[in-house]
Amino acid sequence: MNMTTKKDIFARYLSEYLEKSKEEKGRILNYVTDVVQIHRKAAIRKFGALQLKDSALPEKRGRTVFYTPDSIAALKTVWEATSEICGELVHPVVAEYVEILRRDKMWKHNATATEKLLMMSEATVKRKVGNFMKARHPRKGFSATKPSQLKEIIPIFTGPWASKPPGYGQIDTVVHCGGSLLGDMTFSVNYTDVATLWVSFAAQWNKGQQATRDSLQRMRGKVPFKICGMHPDTGSEFINWFLKDWCDDQKIELTRSRPGHKNDNAYVEQKNGHVLRRFMGYSRLDCPELVGLINGMYDKLELYLNHFVPSRKCLEKVRIGSKYKKKYDQAKSAYGRVLEHPQVDQIIKEKLKQEHAKLNPLILKREIDKMIGEIFKLQRDYRIANSEKKSD
């Protein structure tokens, strides 16, 4: 029996059920439970519910929906402005993003939706953002790291990192090779400060020693505080006398991770996937003219990530049986971590505050997206031109 027929039976016998004696009610219940095939108590509850129901109101089961589509749309605006990060990281910056977008007259949502958005708990934001992220399926790429014969000149450091002040960071390269490591191509160098999670990037042609040193020199000038230590993996672009001598001249402590232990460089490895691969993808970039464009885009990307995109640090990792239980700190942007750190000079903090007051995350995001589009357009044009040359 379908649901409509069941409702009709209860509605048909409701008035009679309410007016009859106890014995007559029993006979009605016997008939209804036999036809509908439900428990006697369920039939009694159904008649009671129909008695109390206001016939002028439409029937609707379940709790009233509080976060309506307009408030979800407001959350999606913030989520897209953060480059679609996870809900745990979106929640702490919602109020700041709303304030900035209102300031620059870029907030298009009504007052009710905005109020509900600001009331959302972290669990609700995680659930809603999880629905936004279901369609994303990133794929794996290639590794271009090989062990070096000169690695013995650099001491191994495995931690602890908690005692390191700002200025000690991990470095790594990411190859933009597409499906093949053959030939020349663009590489990106990633510096991630461990104490503050401040990031800096540089693009270079191939991964020669001179190009890598120039990239590190470029990033050194953009990080707001003095770089005192660099910690790469065992890649040959880092483990060489050329870079070792440069670090000694610049009073930079150079250490390395253990071969085959990627987790020794966990901070920078995480940024490789969550940042560089998210924005640059896995396509092959083998046009030499791209290096300058990518570095220009990285200048904008650093401002966007360091000032507005929060991240979390793992405070504790405990093994329970075959699983690990991790405890994280409150999600904060690198800018916020720098302002809170007692070992960063106050002059640096004031300079960053003045810079932060002029920035808008949505404008930066749009500029970054536009520049990425120009990068891949140039790469496509270069590939087409090369194909035409070969065909001739």
C-alpha cells in the first residue's frame, strides 16, 4: 500500500475515531492496523497527530531548515575566495573576509544571509564545504628528486622543529613536467617557514645549481624576516658545494632530511600539494618565456596565501593501536602567526600591518586566476607553434 492510501485511511476515520466510545475506537484501530500493517500504538499516535494538525498548513516533516540557500551561497563566496580550502581552515577567516569584501563593496549577499553565515559553527562549515569539494579528484604527479653523491657534506636534521624561531624553513622543488621528465622545463622552488608557515615561491628554468641559488636569493628578499636556516631534501639542486658556499657566505645554516623520508620535510611537502599543484596543476610547462610570468604570479600568490589563507599546525600525534590521533592548533594565516610570534621584530609587524590594510583577498584571487590563464595560454601557443615547425 502506498503512502497516499495510508494517509487517506487515517483521514477518513479520524472524525469517527474521535467521537466513538472506547470499544468502537478499538474496532477502528483493529481495522486500520490490519489494512496499513503498522503497530497499534503507531496508529494511535497517527490519529493524535492528525487531531492536532492545522489543516491550513502544508505537511512537512523534520526540523526547520535554518541555513537556507542564500546563506550557503554566502559561504560559497568566501570559500571560493580562499581558493577552495577545507572547512576547518575556512571557518576562522569568514568574518575577516566578509568585512573586507563589505569594505570594498564586493559583498552581494543580504543581511539575513550574512548574519547566518557569521553564526555558522565549524562543524556546519565543514559539512557544507565538504559538499562543495566532492567533485574534486586531484591526481598524482612525478618526482624529480634523485640522491646526490655530495649529500654527506650537509648534516641531517630530523627535529624537533618546535624550538626553531622564524627564519628556519624547509625548501623543495616542484617539476612542471606533464607526463615526461625528458627535455627542458620549468621548475618551482618552494620555501616554507616552519614557525610561521610563511611561504615564498620562485620559478626557474630547469634545476641547475645557479638557477636554484638565484631562486633562493629572490625568495630571501621577499620573506619579511631574516632567513637563518634552510632544510632541503637530498636533491642534487640543493646538495652541492655551490649552494653550500653561498649559504656559508650568507650565514644561513644548511641541513637536510634523510633519504627516503619525505616526512622530514613535511611542512614544505604539504605546501607542494596544497598550493603549487592546486594553482599550477600537473601540466608540462616547457616554454622558457613562462618563467617571468610565473614569478610575477607568485608575487601575488604569496600576498594572498600569507595574508588571507589560514593553515593549521599539528601539535601532537599519538598512536592508538593501528591508527594515529592528531591534535591541531587553531587555524591562522601566516600573517596572523607572524604578528603573534614574540621573536619577530615589532618594526616588521608594523610594516606587515600597513601592507595588510591595503589588500583584498577576492581581488588578489581574480588577479592570480587571470595571470594563470595567461601562463597556460602562452604555453598552448608555444606548443602549437612547435608542432607547426615539426610538421614543416
